[in-house]
Amino acid sequence: MARINLNVPFSEKDEAKQLGARWDATLKVWFVPDGVDFSAFGRWLPTVPDVNIRSQRYGIAQTETVCWKCDELTRVYGFVLPPGHQTVEQDEDGVDEWYEHDSSAMALYVTDLPPTVIARLKLITRHYYVDFSKTTNSSYWMNHCENCGMKQGDFAIYCEPGGAFFPMDEYATSKISLQSVHEPFCCNGDAAYGGLFEDN
């Protein structure tokens, strides 16, 4: 089982440590190590948002694209969902159920990320954050140009052929790198299926 991260107030850190919690100095979070019974940590367990995508693990993909505003190269990032991830789908009676996918996908138009995912993302980039999109008339986690700060919308990156995460040839595919994260992931959003990273 993957480790469980906790929301431990500073004033209660000694009690959590005595029960077996450990401190992750990189992510700055207390967690229950694998193999330790988490039932004693109930009051510190994070609340799970109402989400429609979840996975036991995930990846953070990185590549480059040309900013539509300043014409400079900028790095962009995205979440990769491995085979076995789940999405909420409606059955024939209109009831929401979790459906497990046997192929990988990328999450787009992402909202409601858990604190652990946000903390890990902040270690990698400061140019991926929530902003408002006039195109979708909504706010979501999106890339921004490292040079001019302009929004790099999800549609152009994930949905247009030749977009940063919609490569059309082997060279473009080879430019995408992936960091695997063996921790749970969840969010509200959409999933784009394209066959990348089947071995994640």
C-alpha cells in the first residue's frame, strides 16, 4: 500500500511522531510509512475532495513548446495517469460509477488537486498554477510561459495534433520526459487518451 500523508498541526507533531508518523523534509508533510497501521491517525487523515479521476500512482510529464505570445521556448508539464486509473462514468441508468481504464491517459482541465500533489509540483515548477481561462470560462491548473508569463491553455497542449502532449512523430515523442510518482493522485478534470507512457 502507498504511504498516507497527514495534515498534522505543528502543536500535535510530537504525538503523531510517537504513534509512528514520519516527517518528509522535502515535501514538508507528515506521513504514515508503509506497513504502519493508519487507524490511529484518523483525525489527521486528509479530507478527499469530490473528484472524478483517481489513481494509486501517477507521472509528471515535461516537454517544451513555443509560447503563442512571445515565440520563445518554454517548458510545460502535465499529469500522466497509468493503466489502472479510474474515472467516474455514468451507467445506463444515469448512476455515477468508478470505471477502471486499461490504458494510460493525461489529465487536463484539472481542478481540486490534493495538497501532496501540489507540494510535489511546486518542487518542479512555479509556472503551473490555477488561472482563469476565457475559452472555458473557468479556472483550472494550467501552464504559463517561463519567459512572458502568458497562459498556455490545455486545449492547444493536449488536444491539437502537434501540441506539446499530442506528438505527431517519434522525435516529438522522444522530447517528453516522465517522472513517476508512487503516491495516490486524484482530481476533477478530463482525461485524454493517446497511448503515451503505457509502461509508466
